[in-house]
Amino acid sequence: MTKYNPVTPEIARRLAEICGAPYVIYRDAERLEPYSRDEIPGTHYRRMPDLVVRPSSTDEVAAIMRLANENLVPVTPRGAGSGLSGGAVPVFGGIVMAMDRFDKIVELDTANMTITVEPGVIANDINEYLKPHGLFYAGYPMSVEMCQIGGNVAENAGGGKAVKYGVTSRYVLGLETVLPDGRVLNLGGKLLKDVTGYNLIPLLVGSEGTLGVFTKIILKVIPRPRYQHDLLALFPTRGQAVAAVPAMITGTGITPVSIEFMDGEAFRQGCHWLNDPLPLGRSGAILLVSVDGNDPETLADQCEALGVYLKREGADEIYAADTKAESERIWKIRRSIPEAFSQLYPRQSGEDIVVPCASIPDVVAKCGELAAKYGVAIPCYGHAGDGNVHSRVCAPADWSDEKWDATLPNLLRELYAEVARLGGRISGEHGIGCKRKPYMESVVSPEFLDTLRAIKNALDPNGIMNPGKIF
Amino acid sequence: MNIAVLLKQVPDSQSVRLDPDTGTLIRDPADAVTNPLDLCALGAAVRLAESFPETDITAVSMGPAGAEQTLRHAMALGAARGILVCDRACAGSDTYVTAIVLAAALEKFGPFDLILTGLRASDGETGQVGPEIAARLGLSVVTGAEALRRLDSGEFEIDRVTETETETIRFSLPAVVCVAKGIGPAPLPTLTRKSWARREPVAAVTAADLGLRPDEVGLKASPTRVVKILHPRLARGGERISLTEPNALDRAAARLRALVEEGGPS
């Protein structure tokens, strides 16, 4: 039993009054279905909403929230649905609020180096817009061509450039947020410093849609580096590849823009998926290291300096890409890995563990141990520069759903226990959502959970805002 | 076997911008790339060199000083040396004169058994320079090669795809081969080769070094005259249905269904 009420025809009628009937989907299973899921493979984390509403103004969002709050109907905000934690899945049904009509770039303020956008703007479009101005927004989730900025902010998306540029939260200067009771809360602005009261922006960034709905976002933009050079270093073993990361950074004093780790199997599957004949030999692990800047000669020098340390730590071969075409070729392989595995294994769980960087070899070794113990494959790839490892637990094709469902929780508990022992967490950038919620208690303290609940109750006493997530 | 690969530096078609007033290209050094099909030609040369260790690859280009980057890139990918024909007198050369200049360079630095280049350059799109060089040097030429094989007999074969079939053409060296995309990508350069190629001198030669008089090269010597530049006009505007409009998917589906029933757009 839940305490929530379903969407009645009367509520549907009032929502149509608020947004216009064309922007309400109700009693139409075929059109509701795409809003029942995100990008988690498989069918486990799916739930049909009662209704989908697509507002286009802050006033409409506020009116929807007031109506839902009065009637105890849950509301799940949704961006592009490219999430990997079930954050946009309406686990208690109710209303899915799709933000795709909030798709306007409101203002570029070059004097203050900020851009004000609505949450439904595609992350990539922000950078396409900024390019002619010589500026860029440094948030870079791997699903950059489809994800919406509102979803990035809600999940505090990370991605491939976090080593140098940090994650989404570093760039959010202001937020207009509709609270669960329909009040509109404006935070921050075009300010780089602001200690006027509690700093609530970092609380809302990464709150996974459980505290409010963003309707406007002010982002910091920075000068666009004109060149990027990439190194692809092939190592015999995972341990050597990971050990090379701190050696390379401390040895050269250079902060790369990205340091991606891929075990040999993951990279080979990416190449195979793209039909790319890149010779990899018998590499056990691969590092993709990128530097960016405005002078190609400086970048070439940096690549040579980094290369010295990569070789010293055991790299058999290092490829160097300094053209856009070569860079795109390498990054395309990296970005294709999840898709390549999705086609290979019908049952899999994409993990998002994060550990102190020096512990990556330990957690990768643990994945190898668990793979052998449970008879599954666990290829690992991810962001070696920030300790965020995407282990992908893949069941053999002949496993039944029952066997998978019985095995996975045990495997994950063992993996997460090791992650916690190493001082890590179970999600670095994808979020907890409903997918990792059952494991929260085992990896964080009761005091932490109590504090989260106290904040949630203060802002959303009826618990209607994206319920069933995080804790 | 001595192979020459001809490469041209072109504006990146992904980021090319036109001056809205004059209609001319805005050239930015950051947006200069090597013609992608020329890189495919280099890739084919490198693969031959891997199979036949006695192979020596020379990269040749004609262009401004900045085109040296294209040659260094080729050297990083496997060419033993780079030769740049760089001369203000050559500016404005059309394909005919370009072929005269490059043929002279190939004669001076050759002889070459095999001359490889891209089927066409992404900026000019003429596809003329390779065959013109062959004519100039009195060599066989095959164009549109999607595969290149050396037979045990020492002869070579290429496959080329036409609209209806795949042709296999057998030929002896010396020859000029213009490759198409299907021949495969260039390899990725290694850091070691890249570092070497950064520092290795690239030979720069002028038209005079090649025995050509100033009145034989450049715009004046070029028979091609650009009379007028026209911008293509989009003949079909298409119909845009935005997903943010009401019932957008239903309307799009209905339009598609109607088109299929009509037998497609005329």
C-alpha cells in the first residue's frame, strides 16, 4: 500500500487546463510507455506513469506542483531519459513531468561569462551555441548529444572531462526551482562568490529531482580551448595502467583534461562494435589521456612529457592523436563501450563506483575476483583520473532471469562492501535513483541518512517529489 | 618499392565557415586538416610497407608554409620524409598547373614505382590532379580504388565499386592510384613517430628548384577561369514538424503514411 493517490480524470482535466490538452498524455499506454523507463538495460526498472504532463513555463510547473501536493499525487521530473539509475522512473506512478518544452537558451552574458538556459536544452546544444563566441560549458557527460541540462544538474553529471574541469556543480551559479508545494525558489545568480546564507545550490545539484523542479539554470562558461591532443597508451596489465596515472601527473605537473581507463576487453568490444581495426596487441588495459589548450606546440610538448611516464610505467605502445578526426576516432570507441556491451549481454548491471584514485587497482582486482566466483564477466572502464569506475556486470547469455535476479544482489553487496572498505561510494555520477537505493544503508552511516531525510521532510513534507529514490 | 603519397591541406569541412558578405571561405589555421582521402592513400601505402619491408614512402604536398603540418602528420603516420612545394608564385594554380608542379617534384625526387593519392580533395572536389599527373608522367592511372593488392607476380590489383558492380583492375607499376574511402582508414600515429616527425626537417622546394619558370605556374598560367560562384539553392524545403508541437508524432506518422501510399515523393 502506498500513501499516494492515483491521477483521477478530474486531476487530468485540471492539468489540461494548466498546460493545454495537447501537452497531457493520459490513458494512452502506447504514448505513456516511453516515460516508464530510462537507459538502464533490461526491463527491471520500469513503471508506467498515470499521466505525463509537458509544461512550458514556471507558472505552469508551480500550478502542477500545487495540484499534485494537494492531492498527494507523486511527481517525477524528467529530462531526456538518458539516466542510468532509474532517477526518472515513476516508481509510484503518478505524474511524470517532462521538461522538453523548456528548451530555450535565455541569455548569453559575455560580460559576466554566464549563460542562462532552460532545463530542457540539450547539453551539446549549449556548446554549439557558445562555439562562435569562443566559449564553452565544461560539463561533459558521455551522453552529451542527447541529455538535457536539467537532468545533468539533477544528477550532478560528471563525465570525461572532470579531471581538469570538475563536474556539473562547479558551473551552476544560479537556479530557479519550483518547490514541491509550488513556491518558486530563486538561488544564486551571476555571482562567483556568495556566502549570503546557507549554500543551497550544491544541495539541489545532484538531488535527483527529489527536492524540486528546475525551471531556469545559470551556468558559468569559460574560454574554449582551441586544440585537444590525445594519447592512447596500451598497457600489459590493469595494475600498470592505473599506477601510471599518479606517476604521470605528479611527474609532469600537467593536469590532463581527461584520463579514461578501459580494460582490454572493454576497449576491444568498443573497436569491434565500430569495426575499427586499431591494432591493440595483447593489451590488458588502456589509458586515454587528453590535454587541451590554445597552442598546439605546447600540447605536443605535454604529450611527449606524459609519454615518458606512461612508457616508464610499462606502456607497450602509445598512439598520439592531434587532429579532430583522430581524436574523435578514439573517443568514439570509448563512448561506444556501453552500447557494445548492451548488444552482447541481455542481462547486465552498469555500475558507477567511485574510489580514491589510488584504490582503482584494488577495486578492479575485486571485480576480477567476483567475476570468477559468480561466473559472470565484469569488464571495467571509466574515469581513472577521478576514481570513477564503470564496472559492468554481465551475465552469460544462457542465464535465466531468475538466476540473474538471485545472483546480482549478492555480487553487488560484496562489491559495494569492498568499495566502502576502500573509502569509496557506490555512485560517482549516475546517481542512486531507485537502482542503488536498496544498498544505501550498507555503505553510508545512519547519521548521513537521517540528515538526508530531515532535509527532504523540510522541503517536501508530503513526499510527493520523485518518491522512491536515494533513501 | 618507392611510393609517393600526394596530400593536400584543406579546410575542415566540419567547421568550415563562409563569409556571409563575400561568400568566400574563412580560413582559420585551427581548422586546417589533411584531405581525408589523401590520408586513406597514406594508410594504403603504410599497409603495403608493413607487408613489404623494402618499401619507402615519401609524402609530397604543394601549398602554403602551414601545409608543412600535413607532411609532418604523414611522416608521423609512416612516411620517411616530406617534400613541400611552397612558392608564392604557385598561388592560384588550378588543377592543370598543380599537376605540372607535382609531376615535376615527383620527377625530381623519384623515380617512384607507385604514386598514391585521394580520389579527390574535399575542398575542390575535382578529382583531376591524380589523372593529370599520370598523363604528365606517361603513367597508367586507376581511380576509385577501394582495395589494393600486390600479387605474387609483382602485378597489382585494385577493386573499384561502380553503381552496378565491382570492377577488378590489374596493372603493372609504375602507376598512379587514386583511392576512395573504402580502402580503409589511416593508422593512428604513435607518439614515438610523432615526436620524430615534429623535429625532422621537411624539404621545401620552389617552382624554380623544379625547373619551372614563374610564368609556367600560378594563377596566370592556369587555363581555368572562375567566372562566377553560385551558392546551391535548396530545391526541397522539406516539412518540419517539431516534437514540441501538439500531436507532432501522430502528424508526422500520418504524413509518412500518406507519402508511402502515394508511392513516395516525386
